[in-house]
Amino acid sequence: MLPPALGGAAPLIDVHAHFQTPHTNRADWKTYNNARLTAGARIGVRAHVASVLGSWGFTSPTYFASPADQTQANRWMLDFAAQEPAVFAYVAVNPNFTAHALQEIEAGMEQGAIGIKLAAGRRADDALLDDVAAAAAHYRVPILQHVWQHRRRDWPNQDASDALDLVRIARRHPSVTFLLAHIGGGGDWSHTFPAVRDVPNVVMDLSGSGIDRGMMDEALRYVGAERLLWAADLTLCTGLTKLRALDHVGASASDIEAMRWRNAQRIFPPGVFDAVVAPWSAT
């Protein structure tokens, strides 16, 4: 008999996950992926919504993946998701190659992708991203946008966005849900929350290695539980820490349920998580 899940029996959806592929410089890619699935199962993760950023820097830069690298990564991700019942795929794109990005989105949606992943190839408010946002609206899927919490300067090898950049494109595309990545992922989260407060189509994931006291309390105060989604990104251990912290930030049982899985069920295409959250979805 399996021990109780560390995160509790209720469903848990990780809306920001990553896997490795044989096309990177990691010889242990299978071990890494198996470890994530095993640890996720131990925590109680029912669904990992994941992407692969090109070759993770092996044959083109992580945040500026070549078209060939990104196509290869997306195909691998979609195949992996088709084989693993707990894995779901984003289609990741580099908006600097707009025509290729749109082709990847179309192909990915036809093969079962449930969202679009944008990293740091171009600032989120750049006009180049408008076509990607229009595609998200067409397919009715969310966009997960890599964000540096309060960008004070340019960082090497990336065109990082912060909340203000994301707010500008979200206002241009009000029918698209933009998922602001990893509020614990670097920078000043206290700058992020007031920036997005009045833009309802921006939601935020709780991932990132930062687990500052007060971070989730303030996120709840500014945007409420309906705009927060549990996630782990690269570090499932800090995801578990945040999950346990939810019991101590003044969130109600229904708020915690929303952040654990109900918000994900709402913002992703209808029905995609039905099998992994039953029978709770009927309640």
C-alpha cells in the first residue's frame, strides 16, 4: 500500500513544469524525468503541464532557441505527454521567428498541446507577441510567460519581462489568460502584485525557489485565490514547501482547493484534466 501523498489526497496540478530530452547536454535526462514523475507522485501531483525550451542551451541559446531546436523539443514534449497520463504539454515558441512560432502553435494544438509557453526571447509587450496572443485567443488556451519580478536592468542572454510588460500585452488581448510565471523566481515580487491587480486576465503561478514569508499572503491580498495557481517549475521541493505554507496564510479551504487545481481546470481547455481530478471535479 502506498503511503499518503505528502501534499494531501486532494488533486494537485503543476501548471509550470519542465522535462529534459535526449537532445541536450544532459546524459542523465531519463533519470531526471523519472525523478520528477516519482517525486510528483509522492507529493500528490496529478498533472504536470510542461514545456521544453529548445535544447536547453546545447545547440542554441535557451532563451533564443533556433526554429529547428524548438520544433524538435516540442515534438519530444508532445510525444512524452502522449505516453504519460500525468503529463500535459505546452507548445513553446520563440516569437522572434513569428511564422515558425505560429506553425508550431498550430501543429502543437493539433497534437494535443493545452497552452503556449513564452520564455525570454522578446519582451512580453513587444508587438511581435501580438500574433502569438491572437493564436492563443483562437485556440482558447493560456500563455505561460517567463517573468523576472521587477526587472531593474537587462540580463545577459535574455530579453526578460516583468509584470508591467505582461500587463501591457494582457490589456491588448483581454480574451487571453496570461499566466505570470514563478512569483518566487527572482526579483521583487512586491512590485509584481500591485502591477497586475487591476488586470483580471493576468493570473500568477506560485513557483520559483524563493519561499519568502509574506509572499503568498500578499499575493492573496492583491489578487485573491482565483488568480493564483500552485506550481513547482524546476524545484518540486520548494513547491511542496509553498503547498504546506498555504495552510498558514489565511486562505480558506475553498481558496486552497482553487489554487491547487480548480483554477487550472478553469483556465485550460475544458475537460483536459477531468480524468486526473475525478471524483473531486463533480463536487
